[in-house]
Amino acid sequence: MSRVLPDGIRVRITERVPRVVVRTASGRFRWVDDDAVLLGEMLPTDQIPAFFLRGLNEEDPEGARTENRERVEKFMELQQAWDAAGLSERVSEVNLIDILDIRAQLAGDDSHIEIRLGSQDQGKRLKDGLEVLDARKQSPLGSLISYIDLNQGNKRALIGLTSGAHATGATQISNQSIESSSETTADRQTVVVASRANAAAIRNADTRTARDRTARASATENRSDKAKKPDRQR
């Protein structure tokens, strides 16, 4: 706004341009611009983006404007890189609550799986995480995968497994080999204990059966001896 002499006022309006769709804490989908200013809700007629941003600071939008702007900037960077690599369609949303611990929630049949990308190399780490997932999905534990953590570096991934709705353990994958982590899941412990108990029960049953057979054999021999004695006396 500026004054135009002698008695006029000039007003210039720059319309904010929606750039990114944010999923708010209440579950609503709203557009934000480059400055992380919340605009209108996403409409059914809008072009739906491949994935959404989660983690915008809504409690203090003015005070958190700088960090929210950084989140939007990082989201657009990831969107551009993943679009170019053909990975965007496999992502549902990106969690940017912590800019140093970026997490991608997958889409479709893998919507329950999170890939933890850390603070750098998110493009390569997402690609590596998806390759690990695709290689393990057909394994007996494939349906239990909850997350893949690539924070340990490019050559190491941790696969978290679920029991019900909770993550219970992790399997470490390093240099294309699989090693069990130091954590043992409660389910595995239960299975091991149950297996040992079953094995012990089988051994006990076999022992009892052997004893019974021996006792029956001895009784048969005794009866035979008693039956033969009168013949010998005659």
C-alpha cells in the first residue's frame, strides 16, 4: 500500500499460491504456501498430490513460522527428488515433525510401514528402504514388518516387526546379510518356551511308553514261567 499524491492510495495485492497439502492434527487436509501459511482446505476438484506433509507446528504458527517454512521447503525438495526417481507413488505422507528425523509413511498395501530416513540422503535411503522391503515382503515375517530404519547409514538397515499393534523387535540387515538383533520379541520367546515344553512332554511320553512296554513284557514272562512249572513237576 502506498500514497499517491495529491489524495490517492495505491494498493497492490499479491495472491498467495497454494504449494503443499498438509494433514493437520485434526486430520483435515489444507493447502499452505511457500511461507507455510495455512490456506483453504483441499477440495475434491483439486489435483491431489502424490503424498502429504505432516508435522507442521499448528500451536504457534506465527512463532514457528521459520521452522514451518523450513518444513515446507524440505518437503518440496523431497517431492521434486522423489518425482524424478519415480518413488513418489509409493509414499503416502512425510513426517517432518523433526527435520533431522524425517520419516516416510508408505502408500497402498504398505500403508502400515514407515521408512525412517534421518537427516540426509533421503532420496537414496528411500530407494534402499523400498528395495529392502520388496526383498523381504515374501518372507515368513514379511507381513509383520512395521518400519525400516536407515538412520544407521547406507549399508545398514533395521527392520522392525509388529505383534498386534506394537513394534516388538528389529532385525538388522548389514552388507546384504541378515543378523538377529539383541532384542528378542515376546512372541518369539513364547514360541521358544512352548516348543521346549512340547519337546519335553514328548520325551516324557516316550519314556513312559518304554516303561510300560518293559513292564508288560516282564509280566508276560512271569505268567509263562508259572504256567510251565506244573508240567515240569509231573
